[in-house]
Amino acid sequence: MACPGYQTALAAHRAVAPERWSDPAIAEAVERQTRAMRELSLQAFPEPDAVLDDAPASFEQARARRRQEAAASGVAALPRARAERAARQAGTQAVVPQQPAALRTTA
């Protein structure tokens, strides 16, 4: 349903455009290279072993772990908050030793 000018231009382009060709040797080399890269990838990043018990952790276990992490964070924040409040009331700058942040893992 295109206009005649478009059809003429398309026919001229197809007449000049080179035909696509594929070399079987190149295709085979690409396949070999892809296979080798997959093997190297599996060596570098092995699939994790399947967990014998595929059941996910229970909701209650996850909730308890989050509560423990929150409680630990709160306990660590109390001394700092107290020192900052005391420094504000005294009009000085709070000197609180920095504690390394614990790394948190997620499920």
C-alpha cells in the first residue's frame, strides 16, 4: 500500500544492496568460541549447589532475625545519641568513637 515512488526507491535499493551470505567456517568458529566462553564462565562462576531442603526460611525466622538486627542497631545508637545530646546541652561538639558498621546479609 506504499506510494509508487517508495516502491521504485525500494526496488532500486534492493537491486544495489549486496546479498547476505554466511560462511559456514565462520559460523562454526563462532559456535566454538561461544561454547568455550560458556565453559570458562562456569569455571569462574560455578552454579551454587542445590540446597537439599528447598523450603525457604519461615516467616517467623526472618521476622526474628530482623528484630535482632534492629535491636542491635538501637543498642549501638544509644551511646552516640546520649553523647550528642550532652554535647548540645553543653554547647560543645560531641566526640564519639566511630564503630565499624556490621555487614548485613539479606535473604
